[in-house]
Amino acid sequence: MAGTDEREAAFYAIVDSDGRIEPRDDMPEAYRKTLIRQIAQHAHSEIIGMQPEGNWISRAPSLRRKAILLAKVQDEAGHGLYLYAAAETLGVSRDQVLELLHTKRQKYSSIFNYPTLTWADVGAIGWLVDGAAITNQVPLTRCSYGPYARAMVRICKEESFHQRQGFESLLTLTRGSAAQKAMAQDALDRWWYPSLAMFGPPDTGEQVSGGHTEQSMRWGIKRFSNDELRQRFVDMTVPQSEVLGLTIPDPDLRWNDERGHYDFTAPDYDELFRVIKGDGPCNAQRLAHRVAAHTDGAWVREAAAAYAAKQRAKTRTEAA
Ligand code: FAQ
């Protein structure tokens, strides 16, 4: 059996050649733990992220919009499933990580702790939140951990469709009545900075991140820093806001020729940390709803497990 140094060298040889680490490969314990933390947080975000938009399914303004929204919210549940399955390949069960979420020992994205006050918020989530999610997640399709990278390919295709439907929904509003346009602008005003904060703490300065970026980049989990992705999102979104005819709520937003990027005002990171710690507008409501849904769904899980056990027994009897 190879020694620790040789096993570590084999691991870095795969990472450095842009290969994929697979579940049965040797991997440093800290790499495994980081992936569990990130993939579980990502999975939790997908399923808690069903709540803000789910709030509008019963009040969608037309059958077409309702069908689209139902499909989108179901897609998010599917993303949660792929990601929980990817986390399970690292040796944790779905029950274990859900327990950590329900007892506040694992996080989910800050963005889902903000309320959806109007129909335009559904469009803004598609345009901005899914837009931010794609910016962050397309590089994850090249993540060094195979099951996570592969899950991200399908997720990104769906998120990209979600982003376009959000943009199209807002475009319809901005081309509608003055009241509809004002509703779209109000949604952008409220969702802009929380969307920028989704990318996490800044790379430098007093509020610097918990320090995962450098290590995660060395491991090929993160390909870009939080600030690099935030900038990419702003550069992509400003021209789209112009097509919509909406104003991004940042008086200091302007193109910087020298940098080849937009300059913009950073989100309030103190607010981000407060929301992450549980003190956002909807944290208590989101978690209570999640725990209640889990408790109410116990009979479904029991029935599914009993059915699966019966099928396995049947297969064994037939094979004997
Ligand atoms: N919210 O050192 P970093 C979606 C935490 S999916 C809460 O930068 P890292 C789809 C971080 O965990 C959205 N916590 O950490 C959808 C760490 O905590 P710890 C979710 C945050 O991991 C759309 C600490 O701060 N996407 O939207 C946040 O290297 C529409 C220090 O931060 C993903 O999860 C935050 N915003 O980078 C669904 C993508 N930011 O463990 C429904 C995968 C940071 O030290 C509707 N995740 N933290 O206590 C990632 O790419 C990374 O985990 C980052 C954070 C970039 C989120």
C-alpha cells in the first residue's frame, strides 16, 4: 500500500493535470470535508430556494406563468437531489446533512432569506439570482471532484433557462403599464445588493472571507475568487438592465476603460454576515417551513423505503 506522501502526490497529480477525483480515489480529509460543506450548503440552498418563488405559484398572473414557475421550482428540487447524491459519494447520508441544516449547523445561501413581496420579485430572482448562480456555477462544472462537476453540468443548463425566463418576465413588465414598470424597478432595487452578496465575502480587506478561497483554488474546487465572479456578474448584468430599461440602484456604477470592467459599489458585508448568522428578514420562517415539510413528509419517505425493500426482496427471490 502506498505511503501518505505517495497518496498525496497521486492526488495532486490528478488535480494539477485538471483530472477528476472520483469517490474511491484517495483524497485529503480536509478536501473531503470542504466538499461536503460546500455541496451540502449548495443542496440546502436549492431546496430552501424553492420557498421564495413557491410563494407565488398560487398567484401567478396567468396559466402560462404558473406552468413555467411550477416547472422552475420543481427544477430546484431536482438540483437539490443531484447535489445530495453527490454529497453522499463523500460518505455522508442525506439524513445527516439535512439534520445539520435543521439544527443550523450547516448554512444555505443568504439570498433566500429575503421576502418575495410582488410578482416582479419572481422575475428578479430568475434574472439576478439565477444569473448569479450561473456565474458562480459554470466554473464548478470543471471542479476537481467528478460527481460535483457532473451534477453541475445539468444544473447549469437548467439555471440558464431559468435566468432567461426571469429576464423575459421582467421585460414583459417593463414594456407594460407604468405601474408594472415601477414594480420591476422596485424588485431590482431590493434584489441587486443581496444578489451581489451571494458571491460571499470579499477577497481582501477587513471583512475578508473565512479563508476558504485560496485552499479551494489549490484543490481545483473553486476556479475563481468571490470578487472575480462578482465582477463578472456585474459586467454581464449591466447591459441586460439597459435592455430592460431599468436602473441599477448604484450611483457609482460606471464603465472603467482602464480596467475593462464596471466599477460598482460593494454590497453591505455586515448585512451579509448578519443574514448568514441567522438574522435576515426570513431566516426563521424559511427554516421553520423546511423542518415542518420534512416532518410532514416522514410517511412518504417511510413508504418509499418500504417499497424499495420489498422490491429488493422480490429481486432476491427471483434470482434464487
Ligand atoms: N450565503 O470563504 P468563503 C442558487 C459562507 S444556489 C451563506 O468565500 P466558500 C440556485 C461560506 O459558506 C445558491 N453563506 O466560502 C437557485 C463560509 O462559511 P463557513 C448557492 C455564505 O465556500 C436559484 C464563509 O461564508 N450556491 O442560487 C455565503 O469558499 C434560484 C466564508 O466564505 C452555491 O452554494 C452566502 N452568500 O465560498 C435556487 C454554490 N457566502 O463554512 C433557487 C456553491 C459565503 O466558513 C432559486 N458554493 N458564505 O462557516 C460556492 O461556490 C461557495 O461555497 C461560495 C462561498 C462562493 C458560496
